Amino acid sequence: MSQSKAAFVLTAQISLFLVLLLTIFYAAPIAGFVWDFANALGYVAVGYFLLLFIFSGKPKTYPLFKGHFFTRFHRDLGFGAFFLTFMHIAILLIKEPLLLEHLKLAAPWYMLSGLVASLIMILIIISSLVRYRGRIWKDYHRFQWVHKWGSIIFCLLIGYHIIGSGFYMNSHYKVILLSIICLVTLIYYVRDQKAKTVDNQARVKSSKYTPTWISISVVILFSMATFLLILLQHEYFSNVTP
């Protein structure tokens, strides 16, 4: 399989995963198009967080790219998750400035958990950048330990933020399904870390820009698909509502 074909297939598969995640958890519109679109981007970001555990930087049997691809892809997925989280927060604050009150210590616990999770994500990203990592972490194994457990704590806080808000996770089966998906992802991550590293023989050599373009393509394609999905959903409910 050529580099371009492998990249296209991977992009399509990740996009399909994110679409599936959104359609499972998304509910009927409750607060206007902009509000629903911003919250939908939050769900897309959750999908990116899960992908970070699947593509943890360790070479895999699929796609058959050489090892450095996975390290860069993990990095770029992290940037994509940060961008989607930023857009989720920024659009909500622009649409409803009163939400700034939820950034104070008197805010509900589920909002504070989202705020703390965002700060943890920023710290994880900054401390993982090559130019800073060596200065902050003299011991690479300690960096891996902090990175791993910081990411797990981050996901627990995000889970509480989503479930606690109750905006779209408005039924027990959605909460159970989200918990199962996260648990399966975590089990896969643990097993993958213990597995032997796959060698680079018979692998496709990728450009250093390939993982970046895949991540950007998925963000653009899925943001457009999310926009269209919510637009159609609002159009449908505006026609059926008397």
C-alpha cells in the first residue's frame, strides 16, 4: 500500500469513528444552533482524546508506517484535541458571555472539572513538546509516568464534566455506553503498552508532514460534517415542531 493510500484509509477510518461517536451521544437540539455546534465540537474532542490512547506513539501493525509516524501522529492528535477544545470553549463564551461565571470557584463541580481538565491538557501538551521536555524532565521514564497518569486523570475529569452537565448525556444507556467505550480504550492502551514493539521491516516510509495532514484533514472534514449534521437536525425539528 502506498503512502497516500494508507493515509487516506486511516483518515477515513478515524472520521468514521468520530461520526459514530457523535451520532451515538448527540441528542435533539436544546439551545440553538451555535450552542449545539459548540457542544458537538466538545464531543469530537472527546473522540480525539480516546484516539490519543489508541495511537499512543508506539508503532502498530496498522497502518504500516515506520515508527516515527506514530510519534508525530500522537503529537498532532494532541494538537487537534486542543484546537477542538479551544473552539468548544471559545464559541460558548462568545455566544453566552454569562458562562464566564462558570469559570469561578463558585461554579458547579462539573464545570470546574472541565476547567481543571483543560488546564491539565495545556500542561501535558507543553511539557511534551521536544523543545521543553528535556528541560522539564531529565528522566524520560518519569515523563512517561506523569504523562500517562496525567492523561488518565484528565479523561476522568472530562467524563465527569460531560455526565455532570446532563445536557446531552441525558439517559442511563448513554452514560453506560460512554463508560464501556472508555474502559475498552483503556484496556487496549494497557495491553498495547505491554506488547512488543513491532519492527520497521516491510513498512511504508511516510513524510514527516503525513501525520499532520491526516490530523488536519480529520478536523476539517469532521467539523464540516458536524456543522451539516446539526444544521439538518435543526431543520428537521423546526419542521416537525408545531
